[in-house]
Amino acid sequence: MELHDVWFVLIAVLWIGYFFLEGFDFGIGVLTKLLARDRVEKGVLINTIGPVWDGNEVWLLTAGGATFAAFPEWYATLFSGFYLPLLIILICLIVRGVAFEYRAKRPEERWQTNWEHAIFWTSLIPAVLWGVAFGNIVRGVKIDANKEYVGTFWDLLNPYAILGGLVTLTLFTFHGAVFASLKTVGDIRMRARKTALGLGLVTAVLALGFMIWTQADKGDGKSLIAMIVAAVALVGAIAAIRIGREGWSFALSGITIAAAVAMLFLTLFPNVMPSSLNEEWSLTVTNASSSPYTLKIMTWCAGIATPVVLLYQSWTYWVFRKRIGTQHIADAAH
């Protein structure tokens, strides 16, 4: 296996990690409107991800940086062609971080309500746009012979990509509801289970349709295996939350995300960004990659730094592993 192939796999792993972690993160943000009944319960949900949300976003920065360094042509075409949706995502992530930090800085109801609205919308919008973006990457976009995107923003809003956006929104929200049931106590925990069950059924219908469409259009034997793993894991996650096995359900919903993202990258390879105008104009792991020397240096750096980051983030989750409830928010306010 060539180094450019290795880095394609590593970038896929980074996106899997990002969607697994930021998936329940976005889901919690959406659930502040769908699940929480009052400000105290919103505080409970926000505090379930309070210690970890910023660490989850490191995976996005790493995925973007790795793409820039390992596949500069891919990075350039992707970020120029998808400029508007990626800019919207960036703005949402900035506002979202500010909202988490500023929400409790003042006691006025209007102040806190406005930041809670911001948390909801800046969680929902990226959850949709990431699905739209990856749907277009897999489907193929208008790339010319100069490796430049020549389409418009509206070309990105095609039925396949929009379905992908709905899948990521429902899947992330389901993942977040399972996480909420795993991290809370009391009445909100019971309602999180019920919400997760309903979301899981909707997610199953949308995700199955999207994966079948992807497999029929671009798939092979390997992507079919990933699709089956994703489908079985999602059904298992729904069944587990139904009987109150929250830990198993969260693990299985995470496997669903991992297998679904793996399926997309398997259907993509050896392309990194297919051209819908001419297959010969597609960006591939070969014509979009950096030099072998650059990839070699990157591999050594990643081999040293990655275990340290993983250990630190795992330790963070272990330290903040306990459940919380409304009584903890009330005690803190007092």
C-alpha cells in the first residue's frame, strides 16, 4: 500500500472519529429544543457535553489539516467549490462555542434564551450541511480539466445530497438522545430513551434508503459489507435503547456512524473527489496527493502525536463519566 493510500485511510478514520464524537455533540444541541422542558433541563443537557465539546472539534481541525497536507489538490478544490456551505459551518461552530461559554454569564432570561436558540440552530445547521457536503463528494461534482469546481451553490442541493443531510441530522440526533440517556438521571433520562426510540425508527428509514441508493450507484463488495454492518448496528442500537441498555445502544449507534462513513469512503476510493463532467478529470489519491517525502514526514509525526491525543481525550471522558440530573444544576445555581 502506497503512502497516499494510507493517508486516505487515515483521513477516513479522522472523519469517523469526528462524526462519532461531534455527532452526539450536535444531537445534544438539537435536543435542547426537542427534549428539554425548561431551562434547568437545558442546563443538564448542555452540561453532559460541557467538558468535551471543544475536544471533539479537534478531530475536525485534524481532518482538515491532514487533507491540506496530504492532498492539497483535494483541499483546494473542496474548499473553493464548497466555500459557502463550509463557511456557514465555520460560522456556526464559532457562534456555538461562544454560546456554550456565554449562556450562563448573565442571569437575565432573555440573555440565556438567545444563547440557547443559538446552540440549537448552530447544532442543527452543521448536522445537515455535513451530510449534504459528503453526499456531493461521493456523488461527484462539476470539476473541469484544471481540477477546479465550475458548478454553483445550487448544484450542491440535489436530491441525493439533501437526503444525506437528513440522514446525518436524524442519525446525530438519535446518537445524542442515546448519549443523553446514558449521561443523565431522573425523568429526563426516561424521556431521552423514548425520544431516542422514535428518532431511531425515522433514522433507520432514511439511512437505509440513502445507503441503498449509494450502494446501487457507486458500491462494490466492500461497501456492501460496510452497509450491512451499519444497518445491523442501527437496528441493534434501537433494540438496545428499547430495553434500557443505554451503553450498548451508544456503542452500536457509534458503530453505525463509523460503518456508514466507512461505506462512503469505500465507494469513493481511489477517487477523492469525482468529476461529474468527465471521469478523467476526477481527483484521485494519486493526482491530488503531496510528494512521497511530505507524506513520510507526516506519517512519523502522526505516529508520535496521535497516541498522546487519544490518551488525553480518553482520560477526559473517564474523569467526567458520571451521570448528572436536574438536582445538580439546581445545587450549582444555589
